[in-house]
Amino acid sequence: MDFEQVKSVSVWPYVGFYSLMMVGLTVVFMGVAMMFPSLPDSFGHASGFAITFGSTSFASYKFINRNLRLFNRDEYWKITLFSSLASCLLSLMLVGLAVAGGAMPGSDTLPALAWVFVLLFGGLIVFAINAWGYSSRMGKNFLKAELARQARINTETFR
């Protein structure tokens, strides 16, 4: 069977895995930042990449674990787009809470156009990280590991 002829599955459960992992990793990184207030500001920037890539890797692993294959082209673009939108919505909520709580001093002086630019640029970066994380290049490692695990289980079962 050709790679593109595989029956497509719904990507919504995996967007849910992505969102849950994103919330969980955000809470973990916020906890680490609170426990160690002496961490430099660059920790916050690096944690954003780690949160996005960790969430993408987890959702990709769950897909491969359940389906034993890589994403087809349609699934790839859907999950990349929907995961990026979920990430942007979560980020928008967190920024809104930070601004409302006064955790971002000087944020009221930024014009609306600057906020739009920041959100669009952040969304573009998240989309690029998701596109890279869901790519077949990254998924091949998960698929190889999962197929090796399945072979080991099957070998032990039939001994």
C-alpha cells in the first residue's frame, strides 16, 4: 500500500495530547522558575522552545505508537496547523493573565500594532517548530524505536 493511500485518522486526539503536554510543561517550567528565582531571563526564552518541542514530540510519539506509521501529507498539515493554533491560544491566555496581573510592567505602553506583530511572529516560530517536530525526519526515529519494541514483544511472546 502506498504511503499516501493509508486511511487518514483524526488528528484531534493528538492536538489534545499536544495541548495537555503544553500546559503540563508550562506548569513545570513556571515551578522551576519560582523555585530558582536567580535563573537568568534567557531561561524563560529557552523554556518556550522546550515546551513547544516537547509537546510536539509527545503528540508525534503518541500518533506513531497508536498507528505504527508516520503522518500522511494531509494529517501532517492539519496537526501542524491545529497544534500551532492551540499553542497561540494558550500563549495569548497566559500573556493576557500576565498583563492583567501586572506581571509585565510597561506592557500598557505598547501600541496594539506591536502586540499584533509580536503575536504573529511568535505564531510563525511555533508553526516552524511544529512543522519540524512533526516532520518525517523526526518521526522516523520514533517509528524505528516503536517497531523495535513491537518486534521485541512479539519475539518474547512466541518463545
